[in-house]
Amino acid sequence: MTTKKNIPLKQASQLIRSAHCPLLISHISPDGDAVGSLVGLGQALRQMGLEPILACSDSIPARFNYIPGVGDIVQEVSDPFDLVISLDCSDMERLGHFPQMPTFGSTPLVNIDHHLTNLNFGDVNLVDPRASSTAEIVLRLLEYMTVPLDAEIATALLTGIVTDTRGFRTSNVTPQVMEAALRLMQAGASLPTITHYTLNRRPTAAIRLWGAALALLRLEDRVIWTSIPLAMRRAAGYTGNGDAGLVSFLISADDADVAVVFVEREDNRIEVGLRAVPGFDVARVALQLGGGGHALAAGCNLPGPLEEAQKRVLAALRVDLARQSLKRSGAG
């Protein structure tokens, strides 16, 4: 990396080394990259002699229980902290309720993320949209700080890379990503174990939820979408957050360019997951609606009711996809 690229690494390193009790926060409805980055960095900071607090507004899906240290993540924070580290969050809203804490705004904030739509809301922004995952950036930071890797740190970070690349299948998988995965495996992470728990297994309740949601499936103008009302989630017995990975399954449909899943949350807000096939971009619409993400995977969180959120998102998608199609035909 060039000296200019090293500047955020140096600044983040200085803030971390000067802290004693940093607060690490991953995003609401945590996925594998959020959990892996959170736990991996937390384990590394403990190894450095710090006393990090690991936090997430939402509960952690049970499929990540194999990660050592995942049980240390809390949903509420009462202890004092002297640094905030945001992980895998493109904007402050993704941090959940923690920014409302009295001392949050007066505490230095390090923003570590890989989303193209990141708003650079930190005092230090360690943001690289070219990275496969936030876990890859955390690994880069730890190597810069010469923190030795052990099997526990490596397992957490490789979880982030595996889940965000869908098992090394996304377009941003480069030789550098494979080299990072190799270093983590050499440090003790088991790729077969991580793949088994994150990609090959899911709760029976999640399968029931998929069945109910698929019964409501719609396909219009190459947009495939469905909804998960709160009552549906309760009837299925699904206690996790989000859509249990359904939107990533829907984008596999041959006759769809974009997939959308609307999830009604307990707080009456609607979580919107967006996916696109290569050549299309859903990040622009997500950003327009107050969210963010990548061209092929993005999302936002909207006020209810569910029907209003559906109309708002689908209308925005129709306009933007028409613009994209026109641009593609013009370019052709």
C-alpha cells in the first residue's frame, strides 16, 4: 500500500493504542461479516491488553455460535468507554440505539467498513470499497499493528470473508482475498467448518419462514420480491433478525435482475434487503432511501407500515432500473 493509503491505518492504530476500554459495535441484523469483524477485532484487542466491549443492538444468529468469543457480545452497554469502533456500518443509523448514549458523541470514533455508500461518519475512516469484507480490512489493520493471529481471531475473520463473498463467489474476490484467507487458515481457521455452519446450515424455523414468504412471491418487470410480516415470523417460530438469507436465494431466479425482501421488525420499521445480478446496481436506490451497500447487495431501513414501504421501494426501483436499462442500451 502507498503511504497515503497507510494514513487511516496509522490514525486508527494510534487511537486504539491510546484507548483502554473501546466500544466495538456492529450493525443491526448482524451477518457473518458484522459478527466476525466484531469478535475478531475484540479478541485481538484483548490480546493487546485492552478491555473492549463488544456490542450489537440485535441478537446474534445461533449459526455463529461456533465462533470463539461470540457469547461476549452484548445488546446494552452501561460501562464507560473511551473509544468507539464501528464495524461494517455504512452510516450511523446502522449502529442501532448506541448513538443515543450520552457520551457517544463526545468519544472518538473509528469507522471500519467496505461499503461503497459509506458516509465517512468517523473521526478516522478506515473505509475501502474494494475490500471483499470488513473482516479483510480488520485483518489489514491487525497486520499493520503487528498483532499476532491465533486460531480464535482467524476463525472470526475468515467467517467475515467467507460469508460476504458467499464462499468466494462474488466479483470482488481477488488474489489478495484468497491470500488473506490462506493466512487465516494458516493461523488455525478451518474453512470447511466455517463453510458448513454459515453456508450449508440454517434453523428449521428459517426454512418454515422461507416457505411462508415464498408463497407471497411476486415477479414484475424483472424484479422478484416478497415480504415477511411480523406475524409470519412469529408463526414460523423464527427468532432471528432479517430474512434468514432469503433475498440472496431469490436473486438466483433466471428471469430477475433485482430481488427484494421486506421484513417487518418489532419496532414497526421495515428492513429492506436488495440484491442485483452483475451489470445492475441497487446501491443507488438504497442510498436514496437512507441506506447503503454495494452495487449487487444493499439495503435500507424504512418506517412502516409494510405496504407503504413496499410502494416506496418498488417505485424507486422501477425508475432507477429504467434509467439503468436505458443507459445500458445506449452504451450498446
